[in-house]
Amino acid sequence: MSEIMKFWPVILVALNGFTAWLAWSMRQVAKNQVEAAEGRSQARDRALDEKIDAHDTQLTKLEGRMEEVEDDISNLPTKADLARVEGEVKASGASAAAAAAGVRRLEDFFIERGVKV
């Protein structure tokens, strides 16, 4: 025991050195794990950014298409336009009927006179 007591400062220095090395090693392991976690986090962030950009692009395209649809809808005929066209068609139909009646009268006139076409 007296031999060990002579070297207690050397043993204490060795134990302190071992403890310091163990603490440094644990710090390095923790540092590597934190760096790996940060790398995974950054990769995940980049992937999310790409997805967000893709969604933003799609939304921009859809907004443009919606504006085109709104423009098309605003240029569609209204009920008043359709009613006006219906009135013009009816008037054209009446004019066509009157013209057909006139043609029939002419045909009848020619038939009565014996004119052959």
C-alpha cells in the first residue's frame, strides 16, 4: 500500500487524463450526432421547399386559368342578348313565312296562266 501511496499523484493525473479523454470523446460523438441531425433537417427543409415551390407554381397556373375562365364567362351572352337573338329569329321566321307565301302566290299565278317552268 505504501508503494501505491507514492504514486497517487501519477495515478490521479492518469485518471484525470482518462476522464478528460472520455469527456472529449463523448463530446465528439454528440457533435457528430447533432451535425447528422442538422444535415437530415436541412435535407428535409430543401425537400419541403421544393414541394412548396411546386405547389406555388401549380397555384399560379390555376389562378391564370381561373382568370381565363372568368374572362370567358364575362364574355358569354346575357339573357337579354339571347332574348334579342330570339326576337330576331322569330322576325326572320315571319319574314321567311311571308316570302314563302308570296312565292306560293306567284307559283299559283303562273300555274293558273299555264306557264310551265
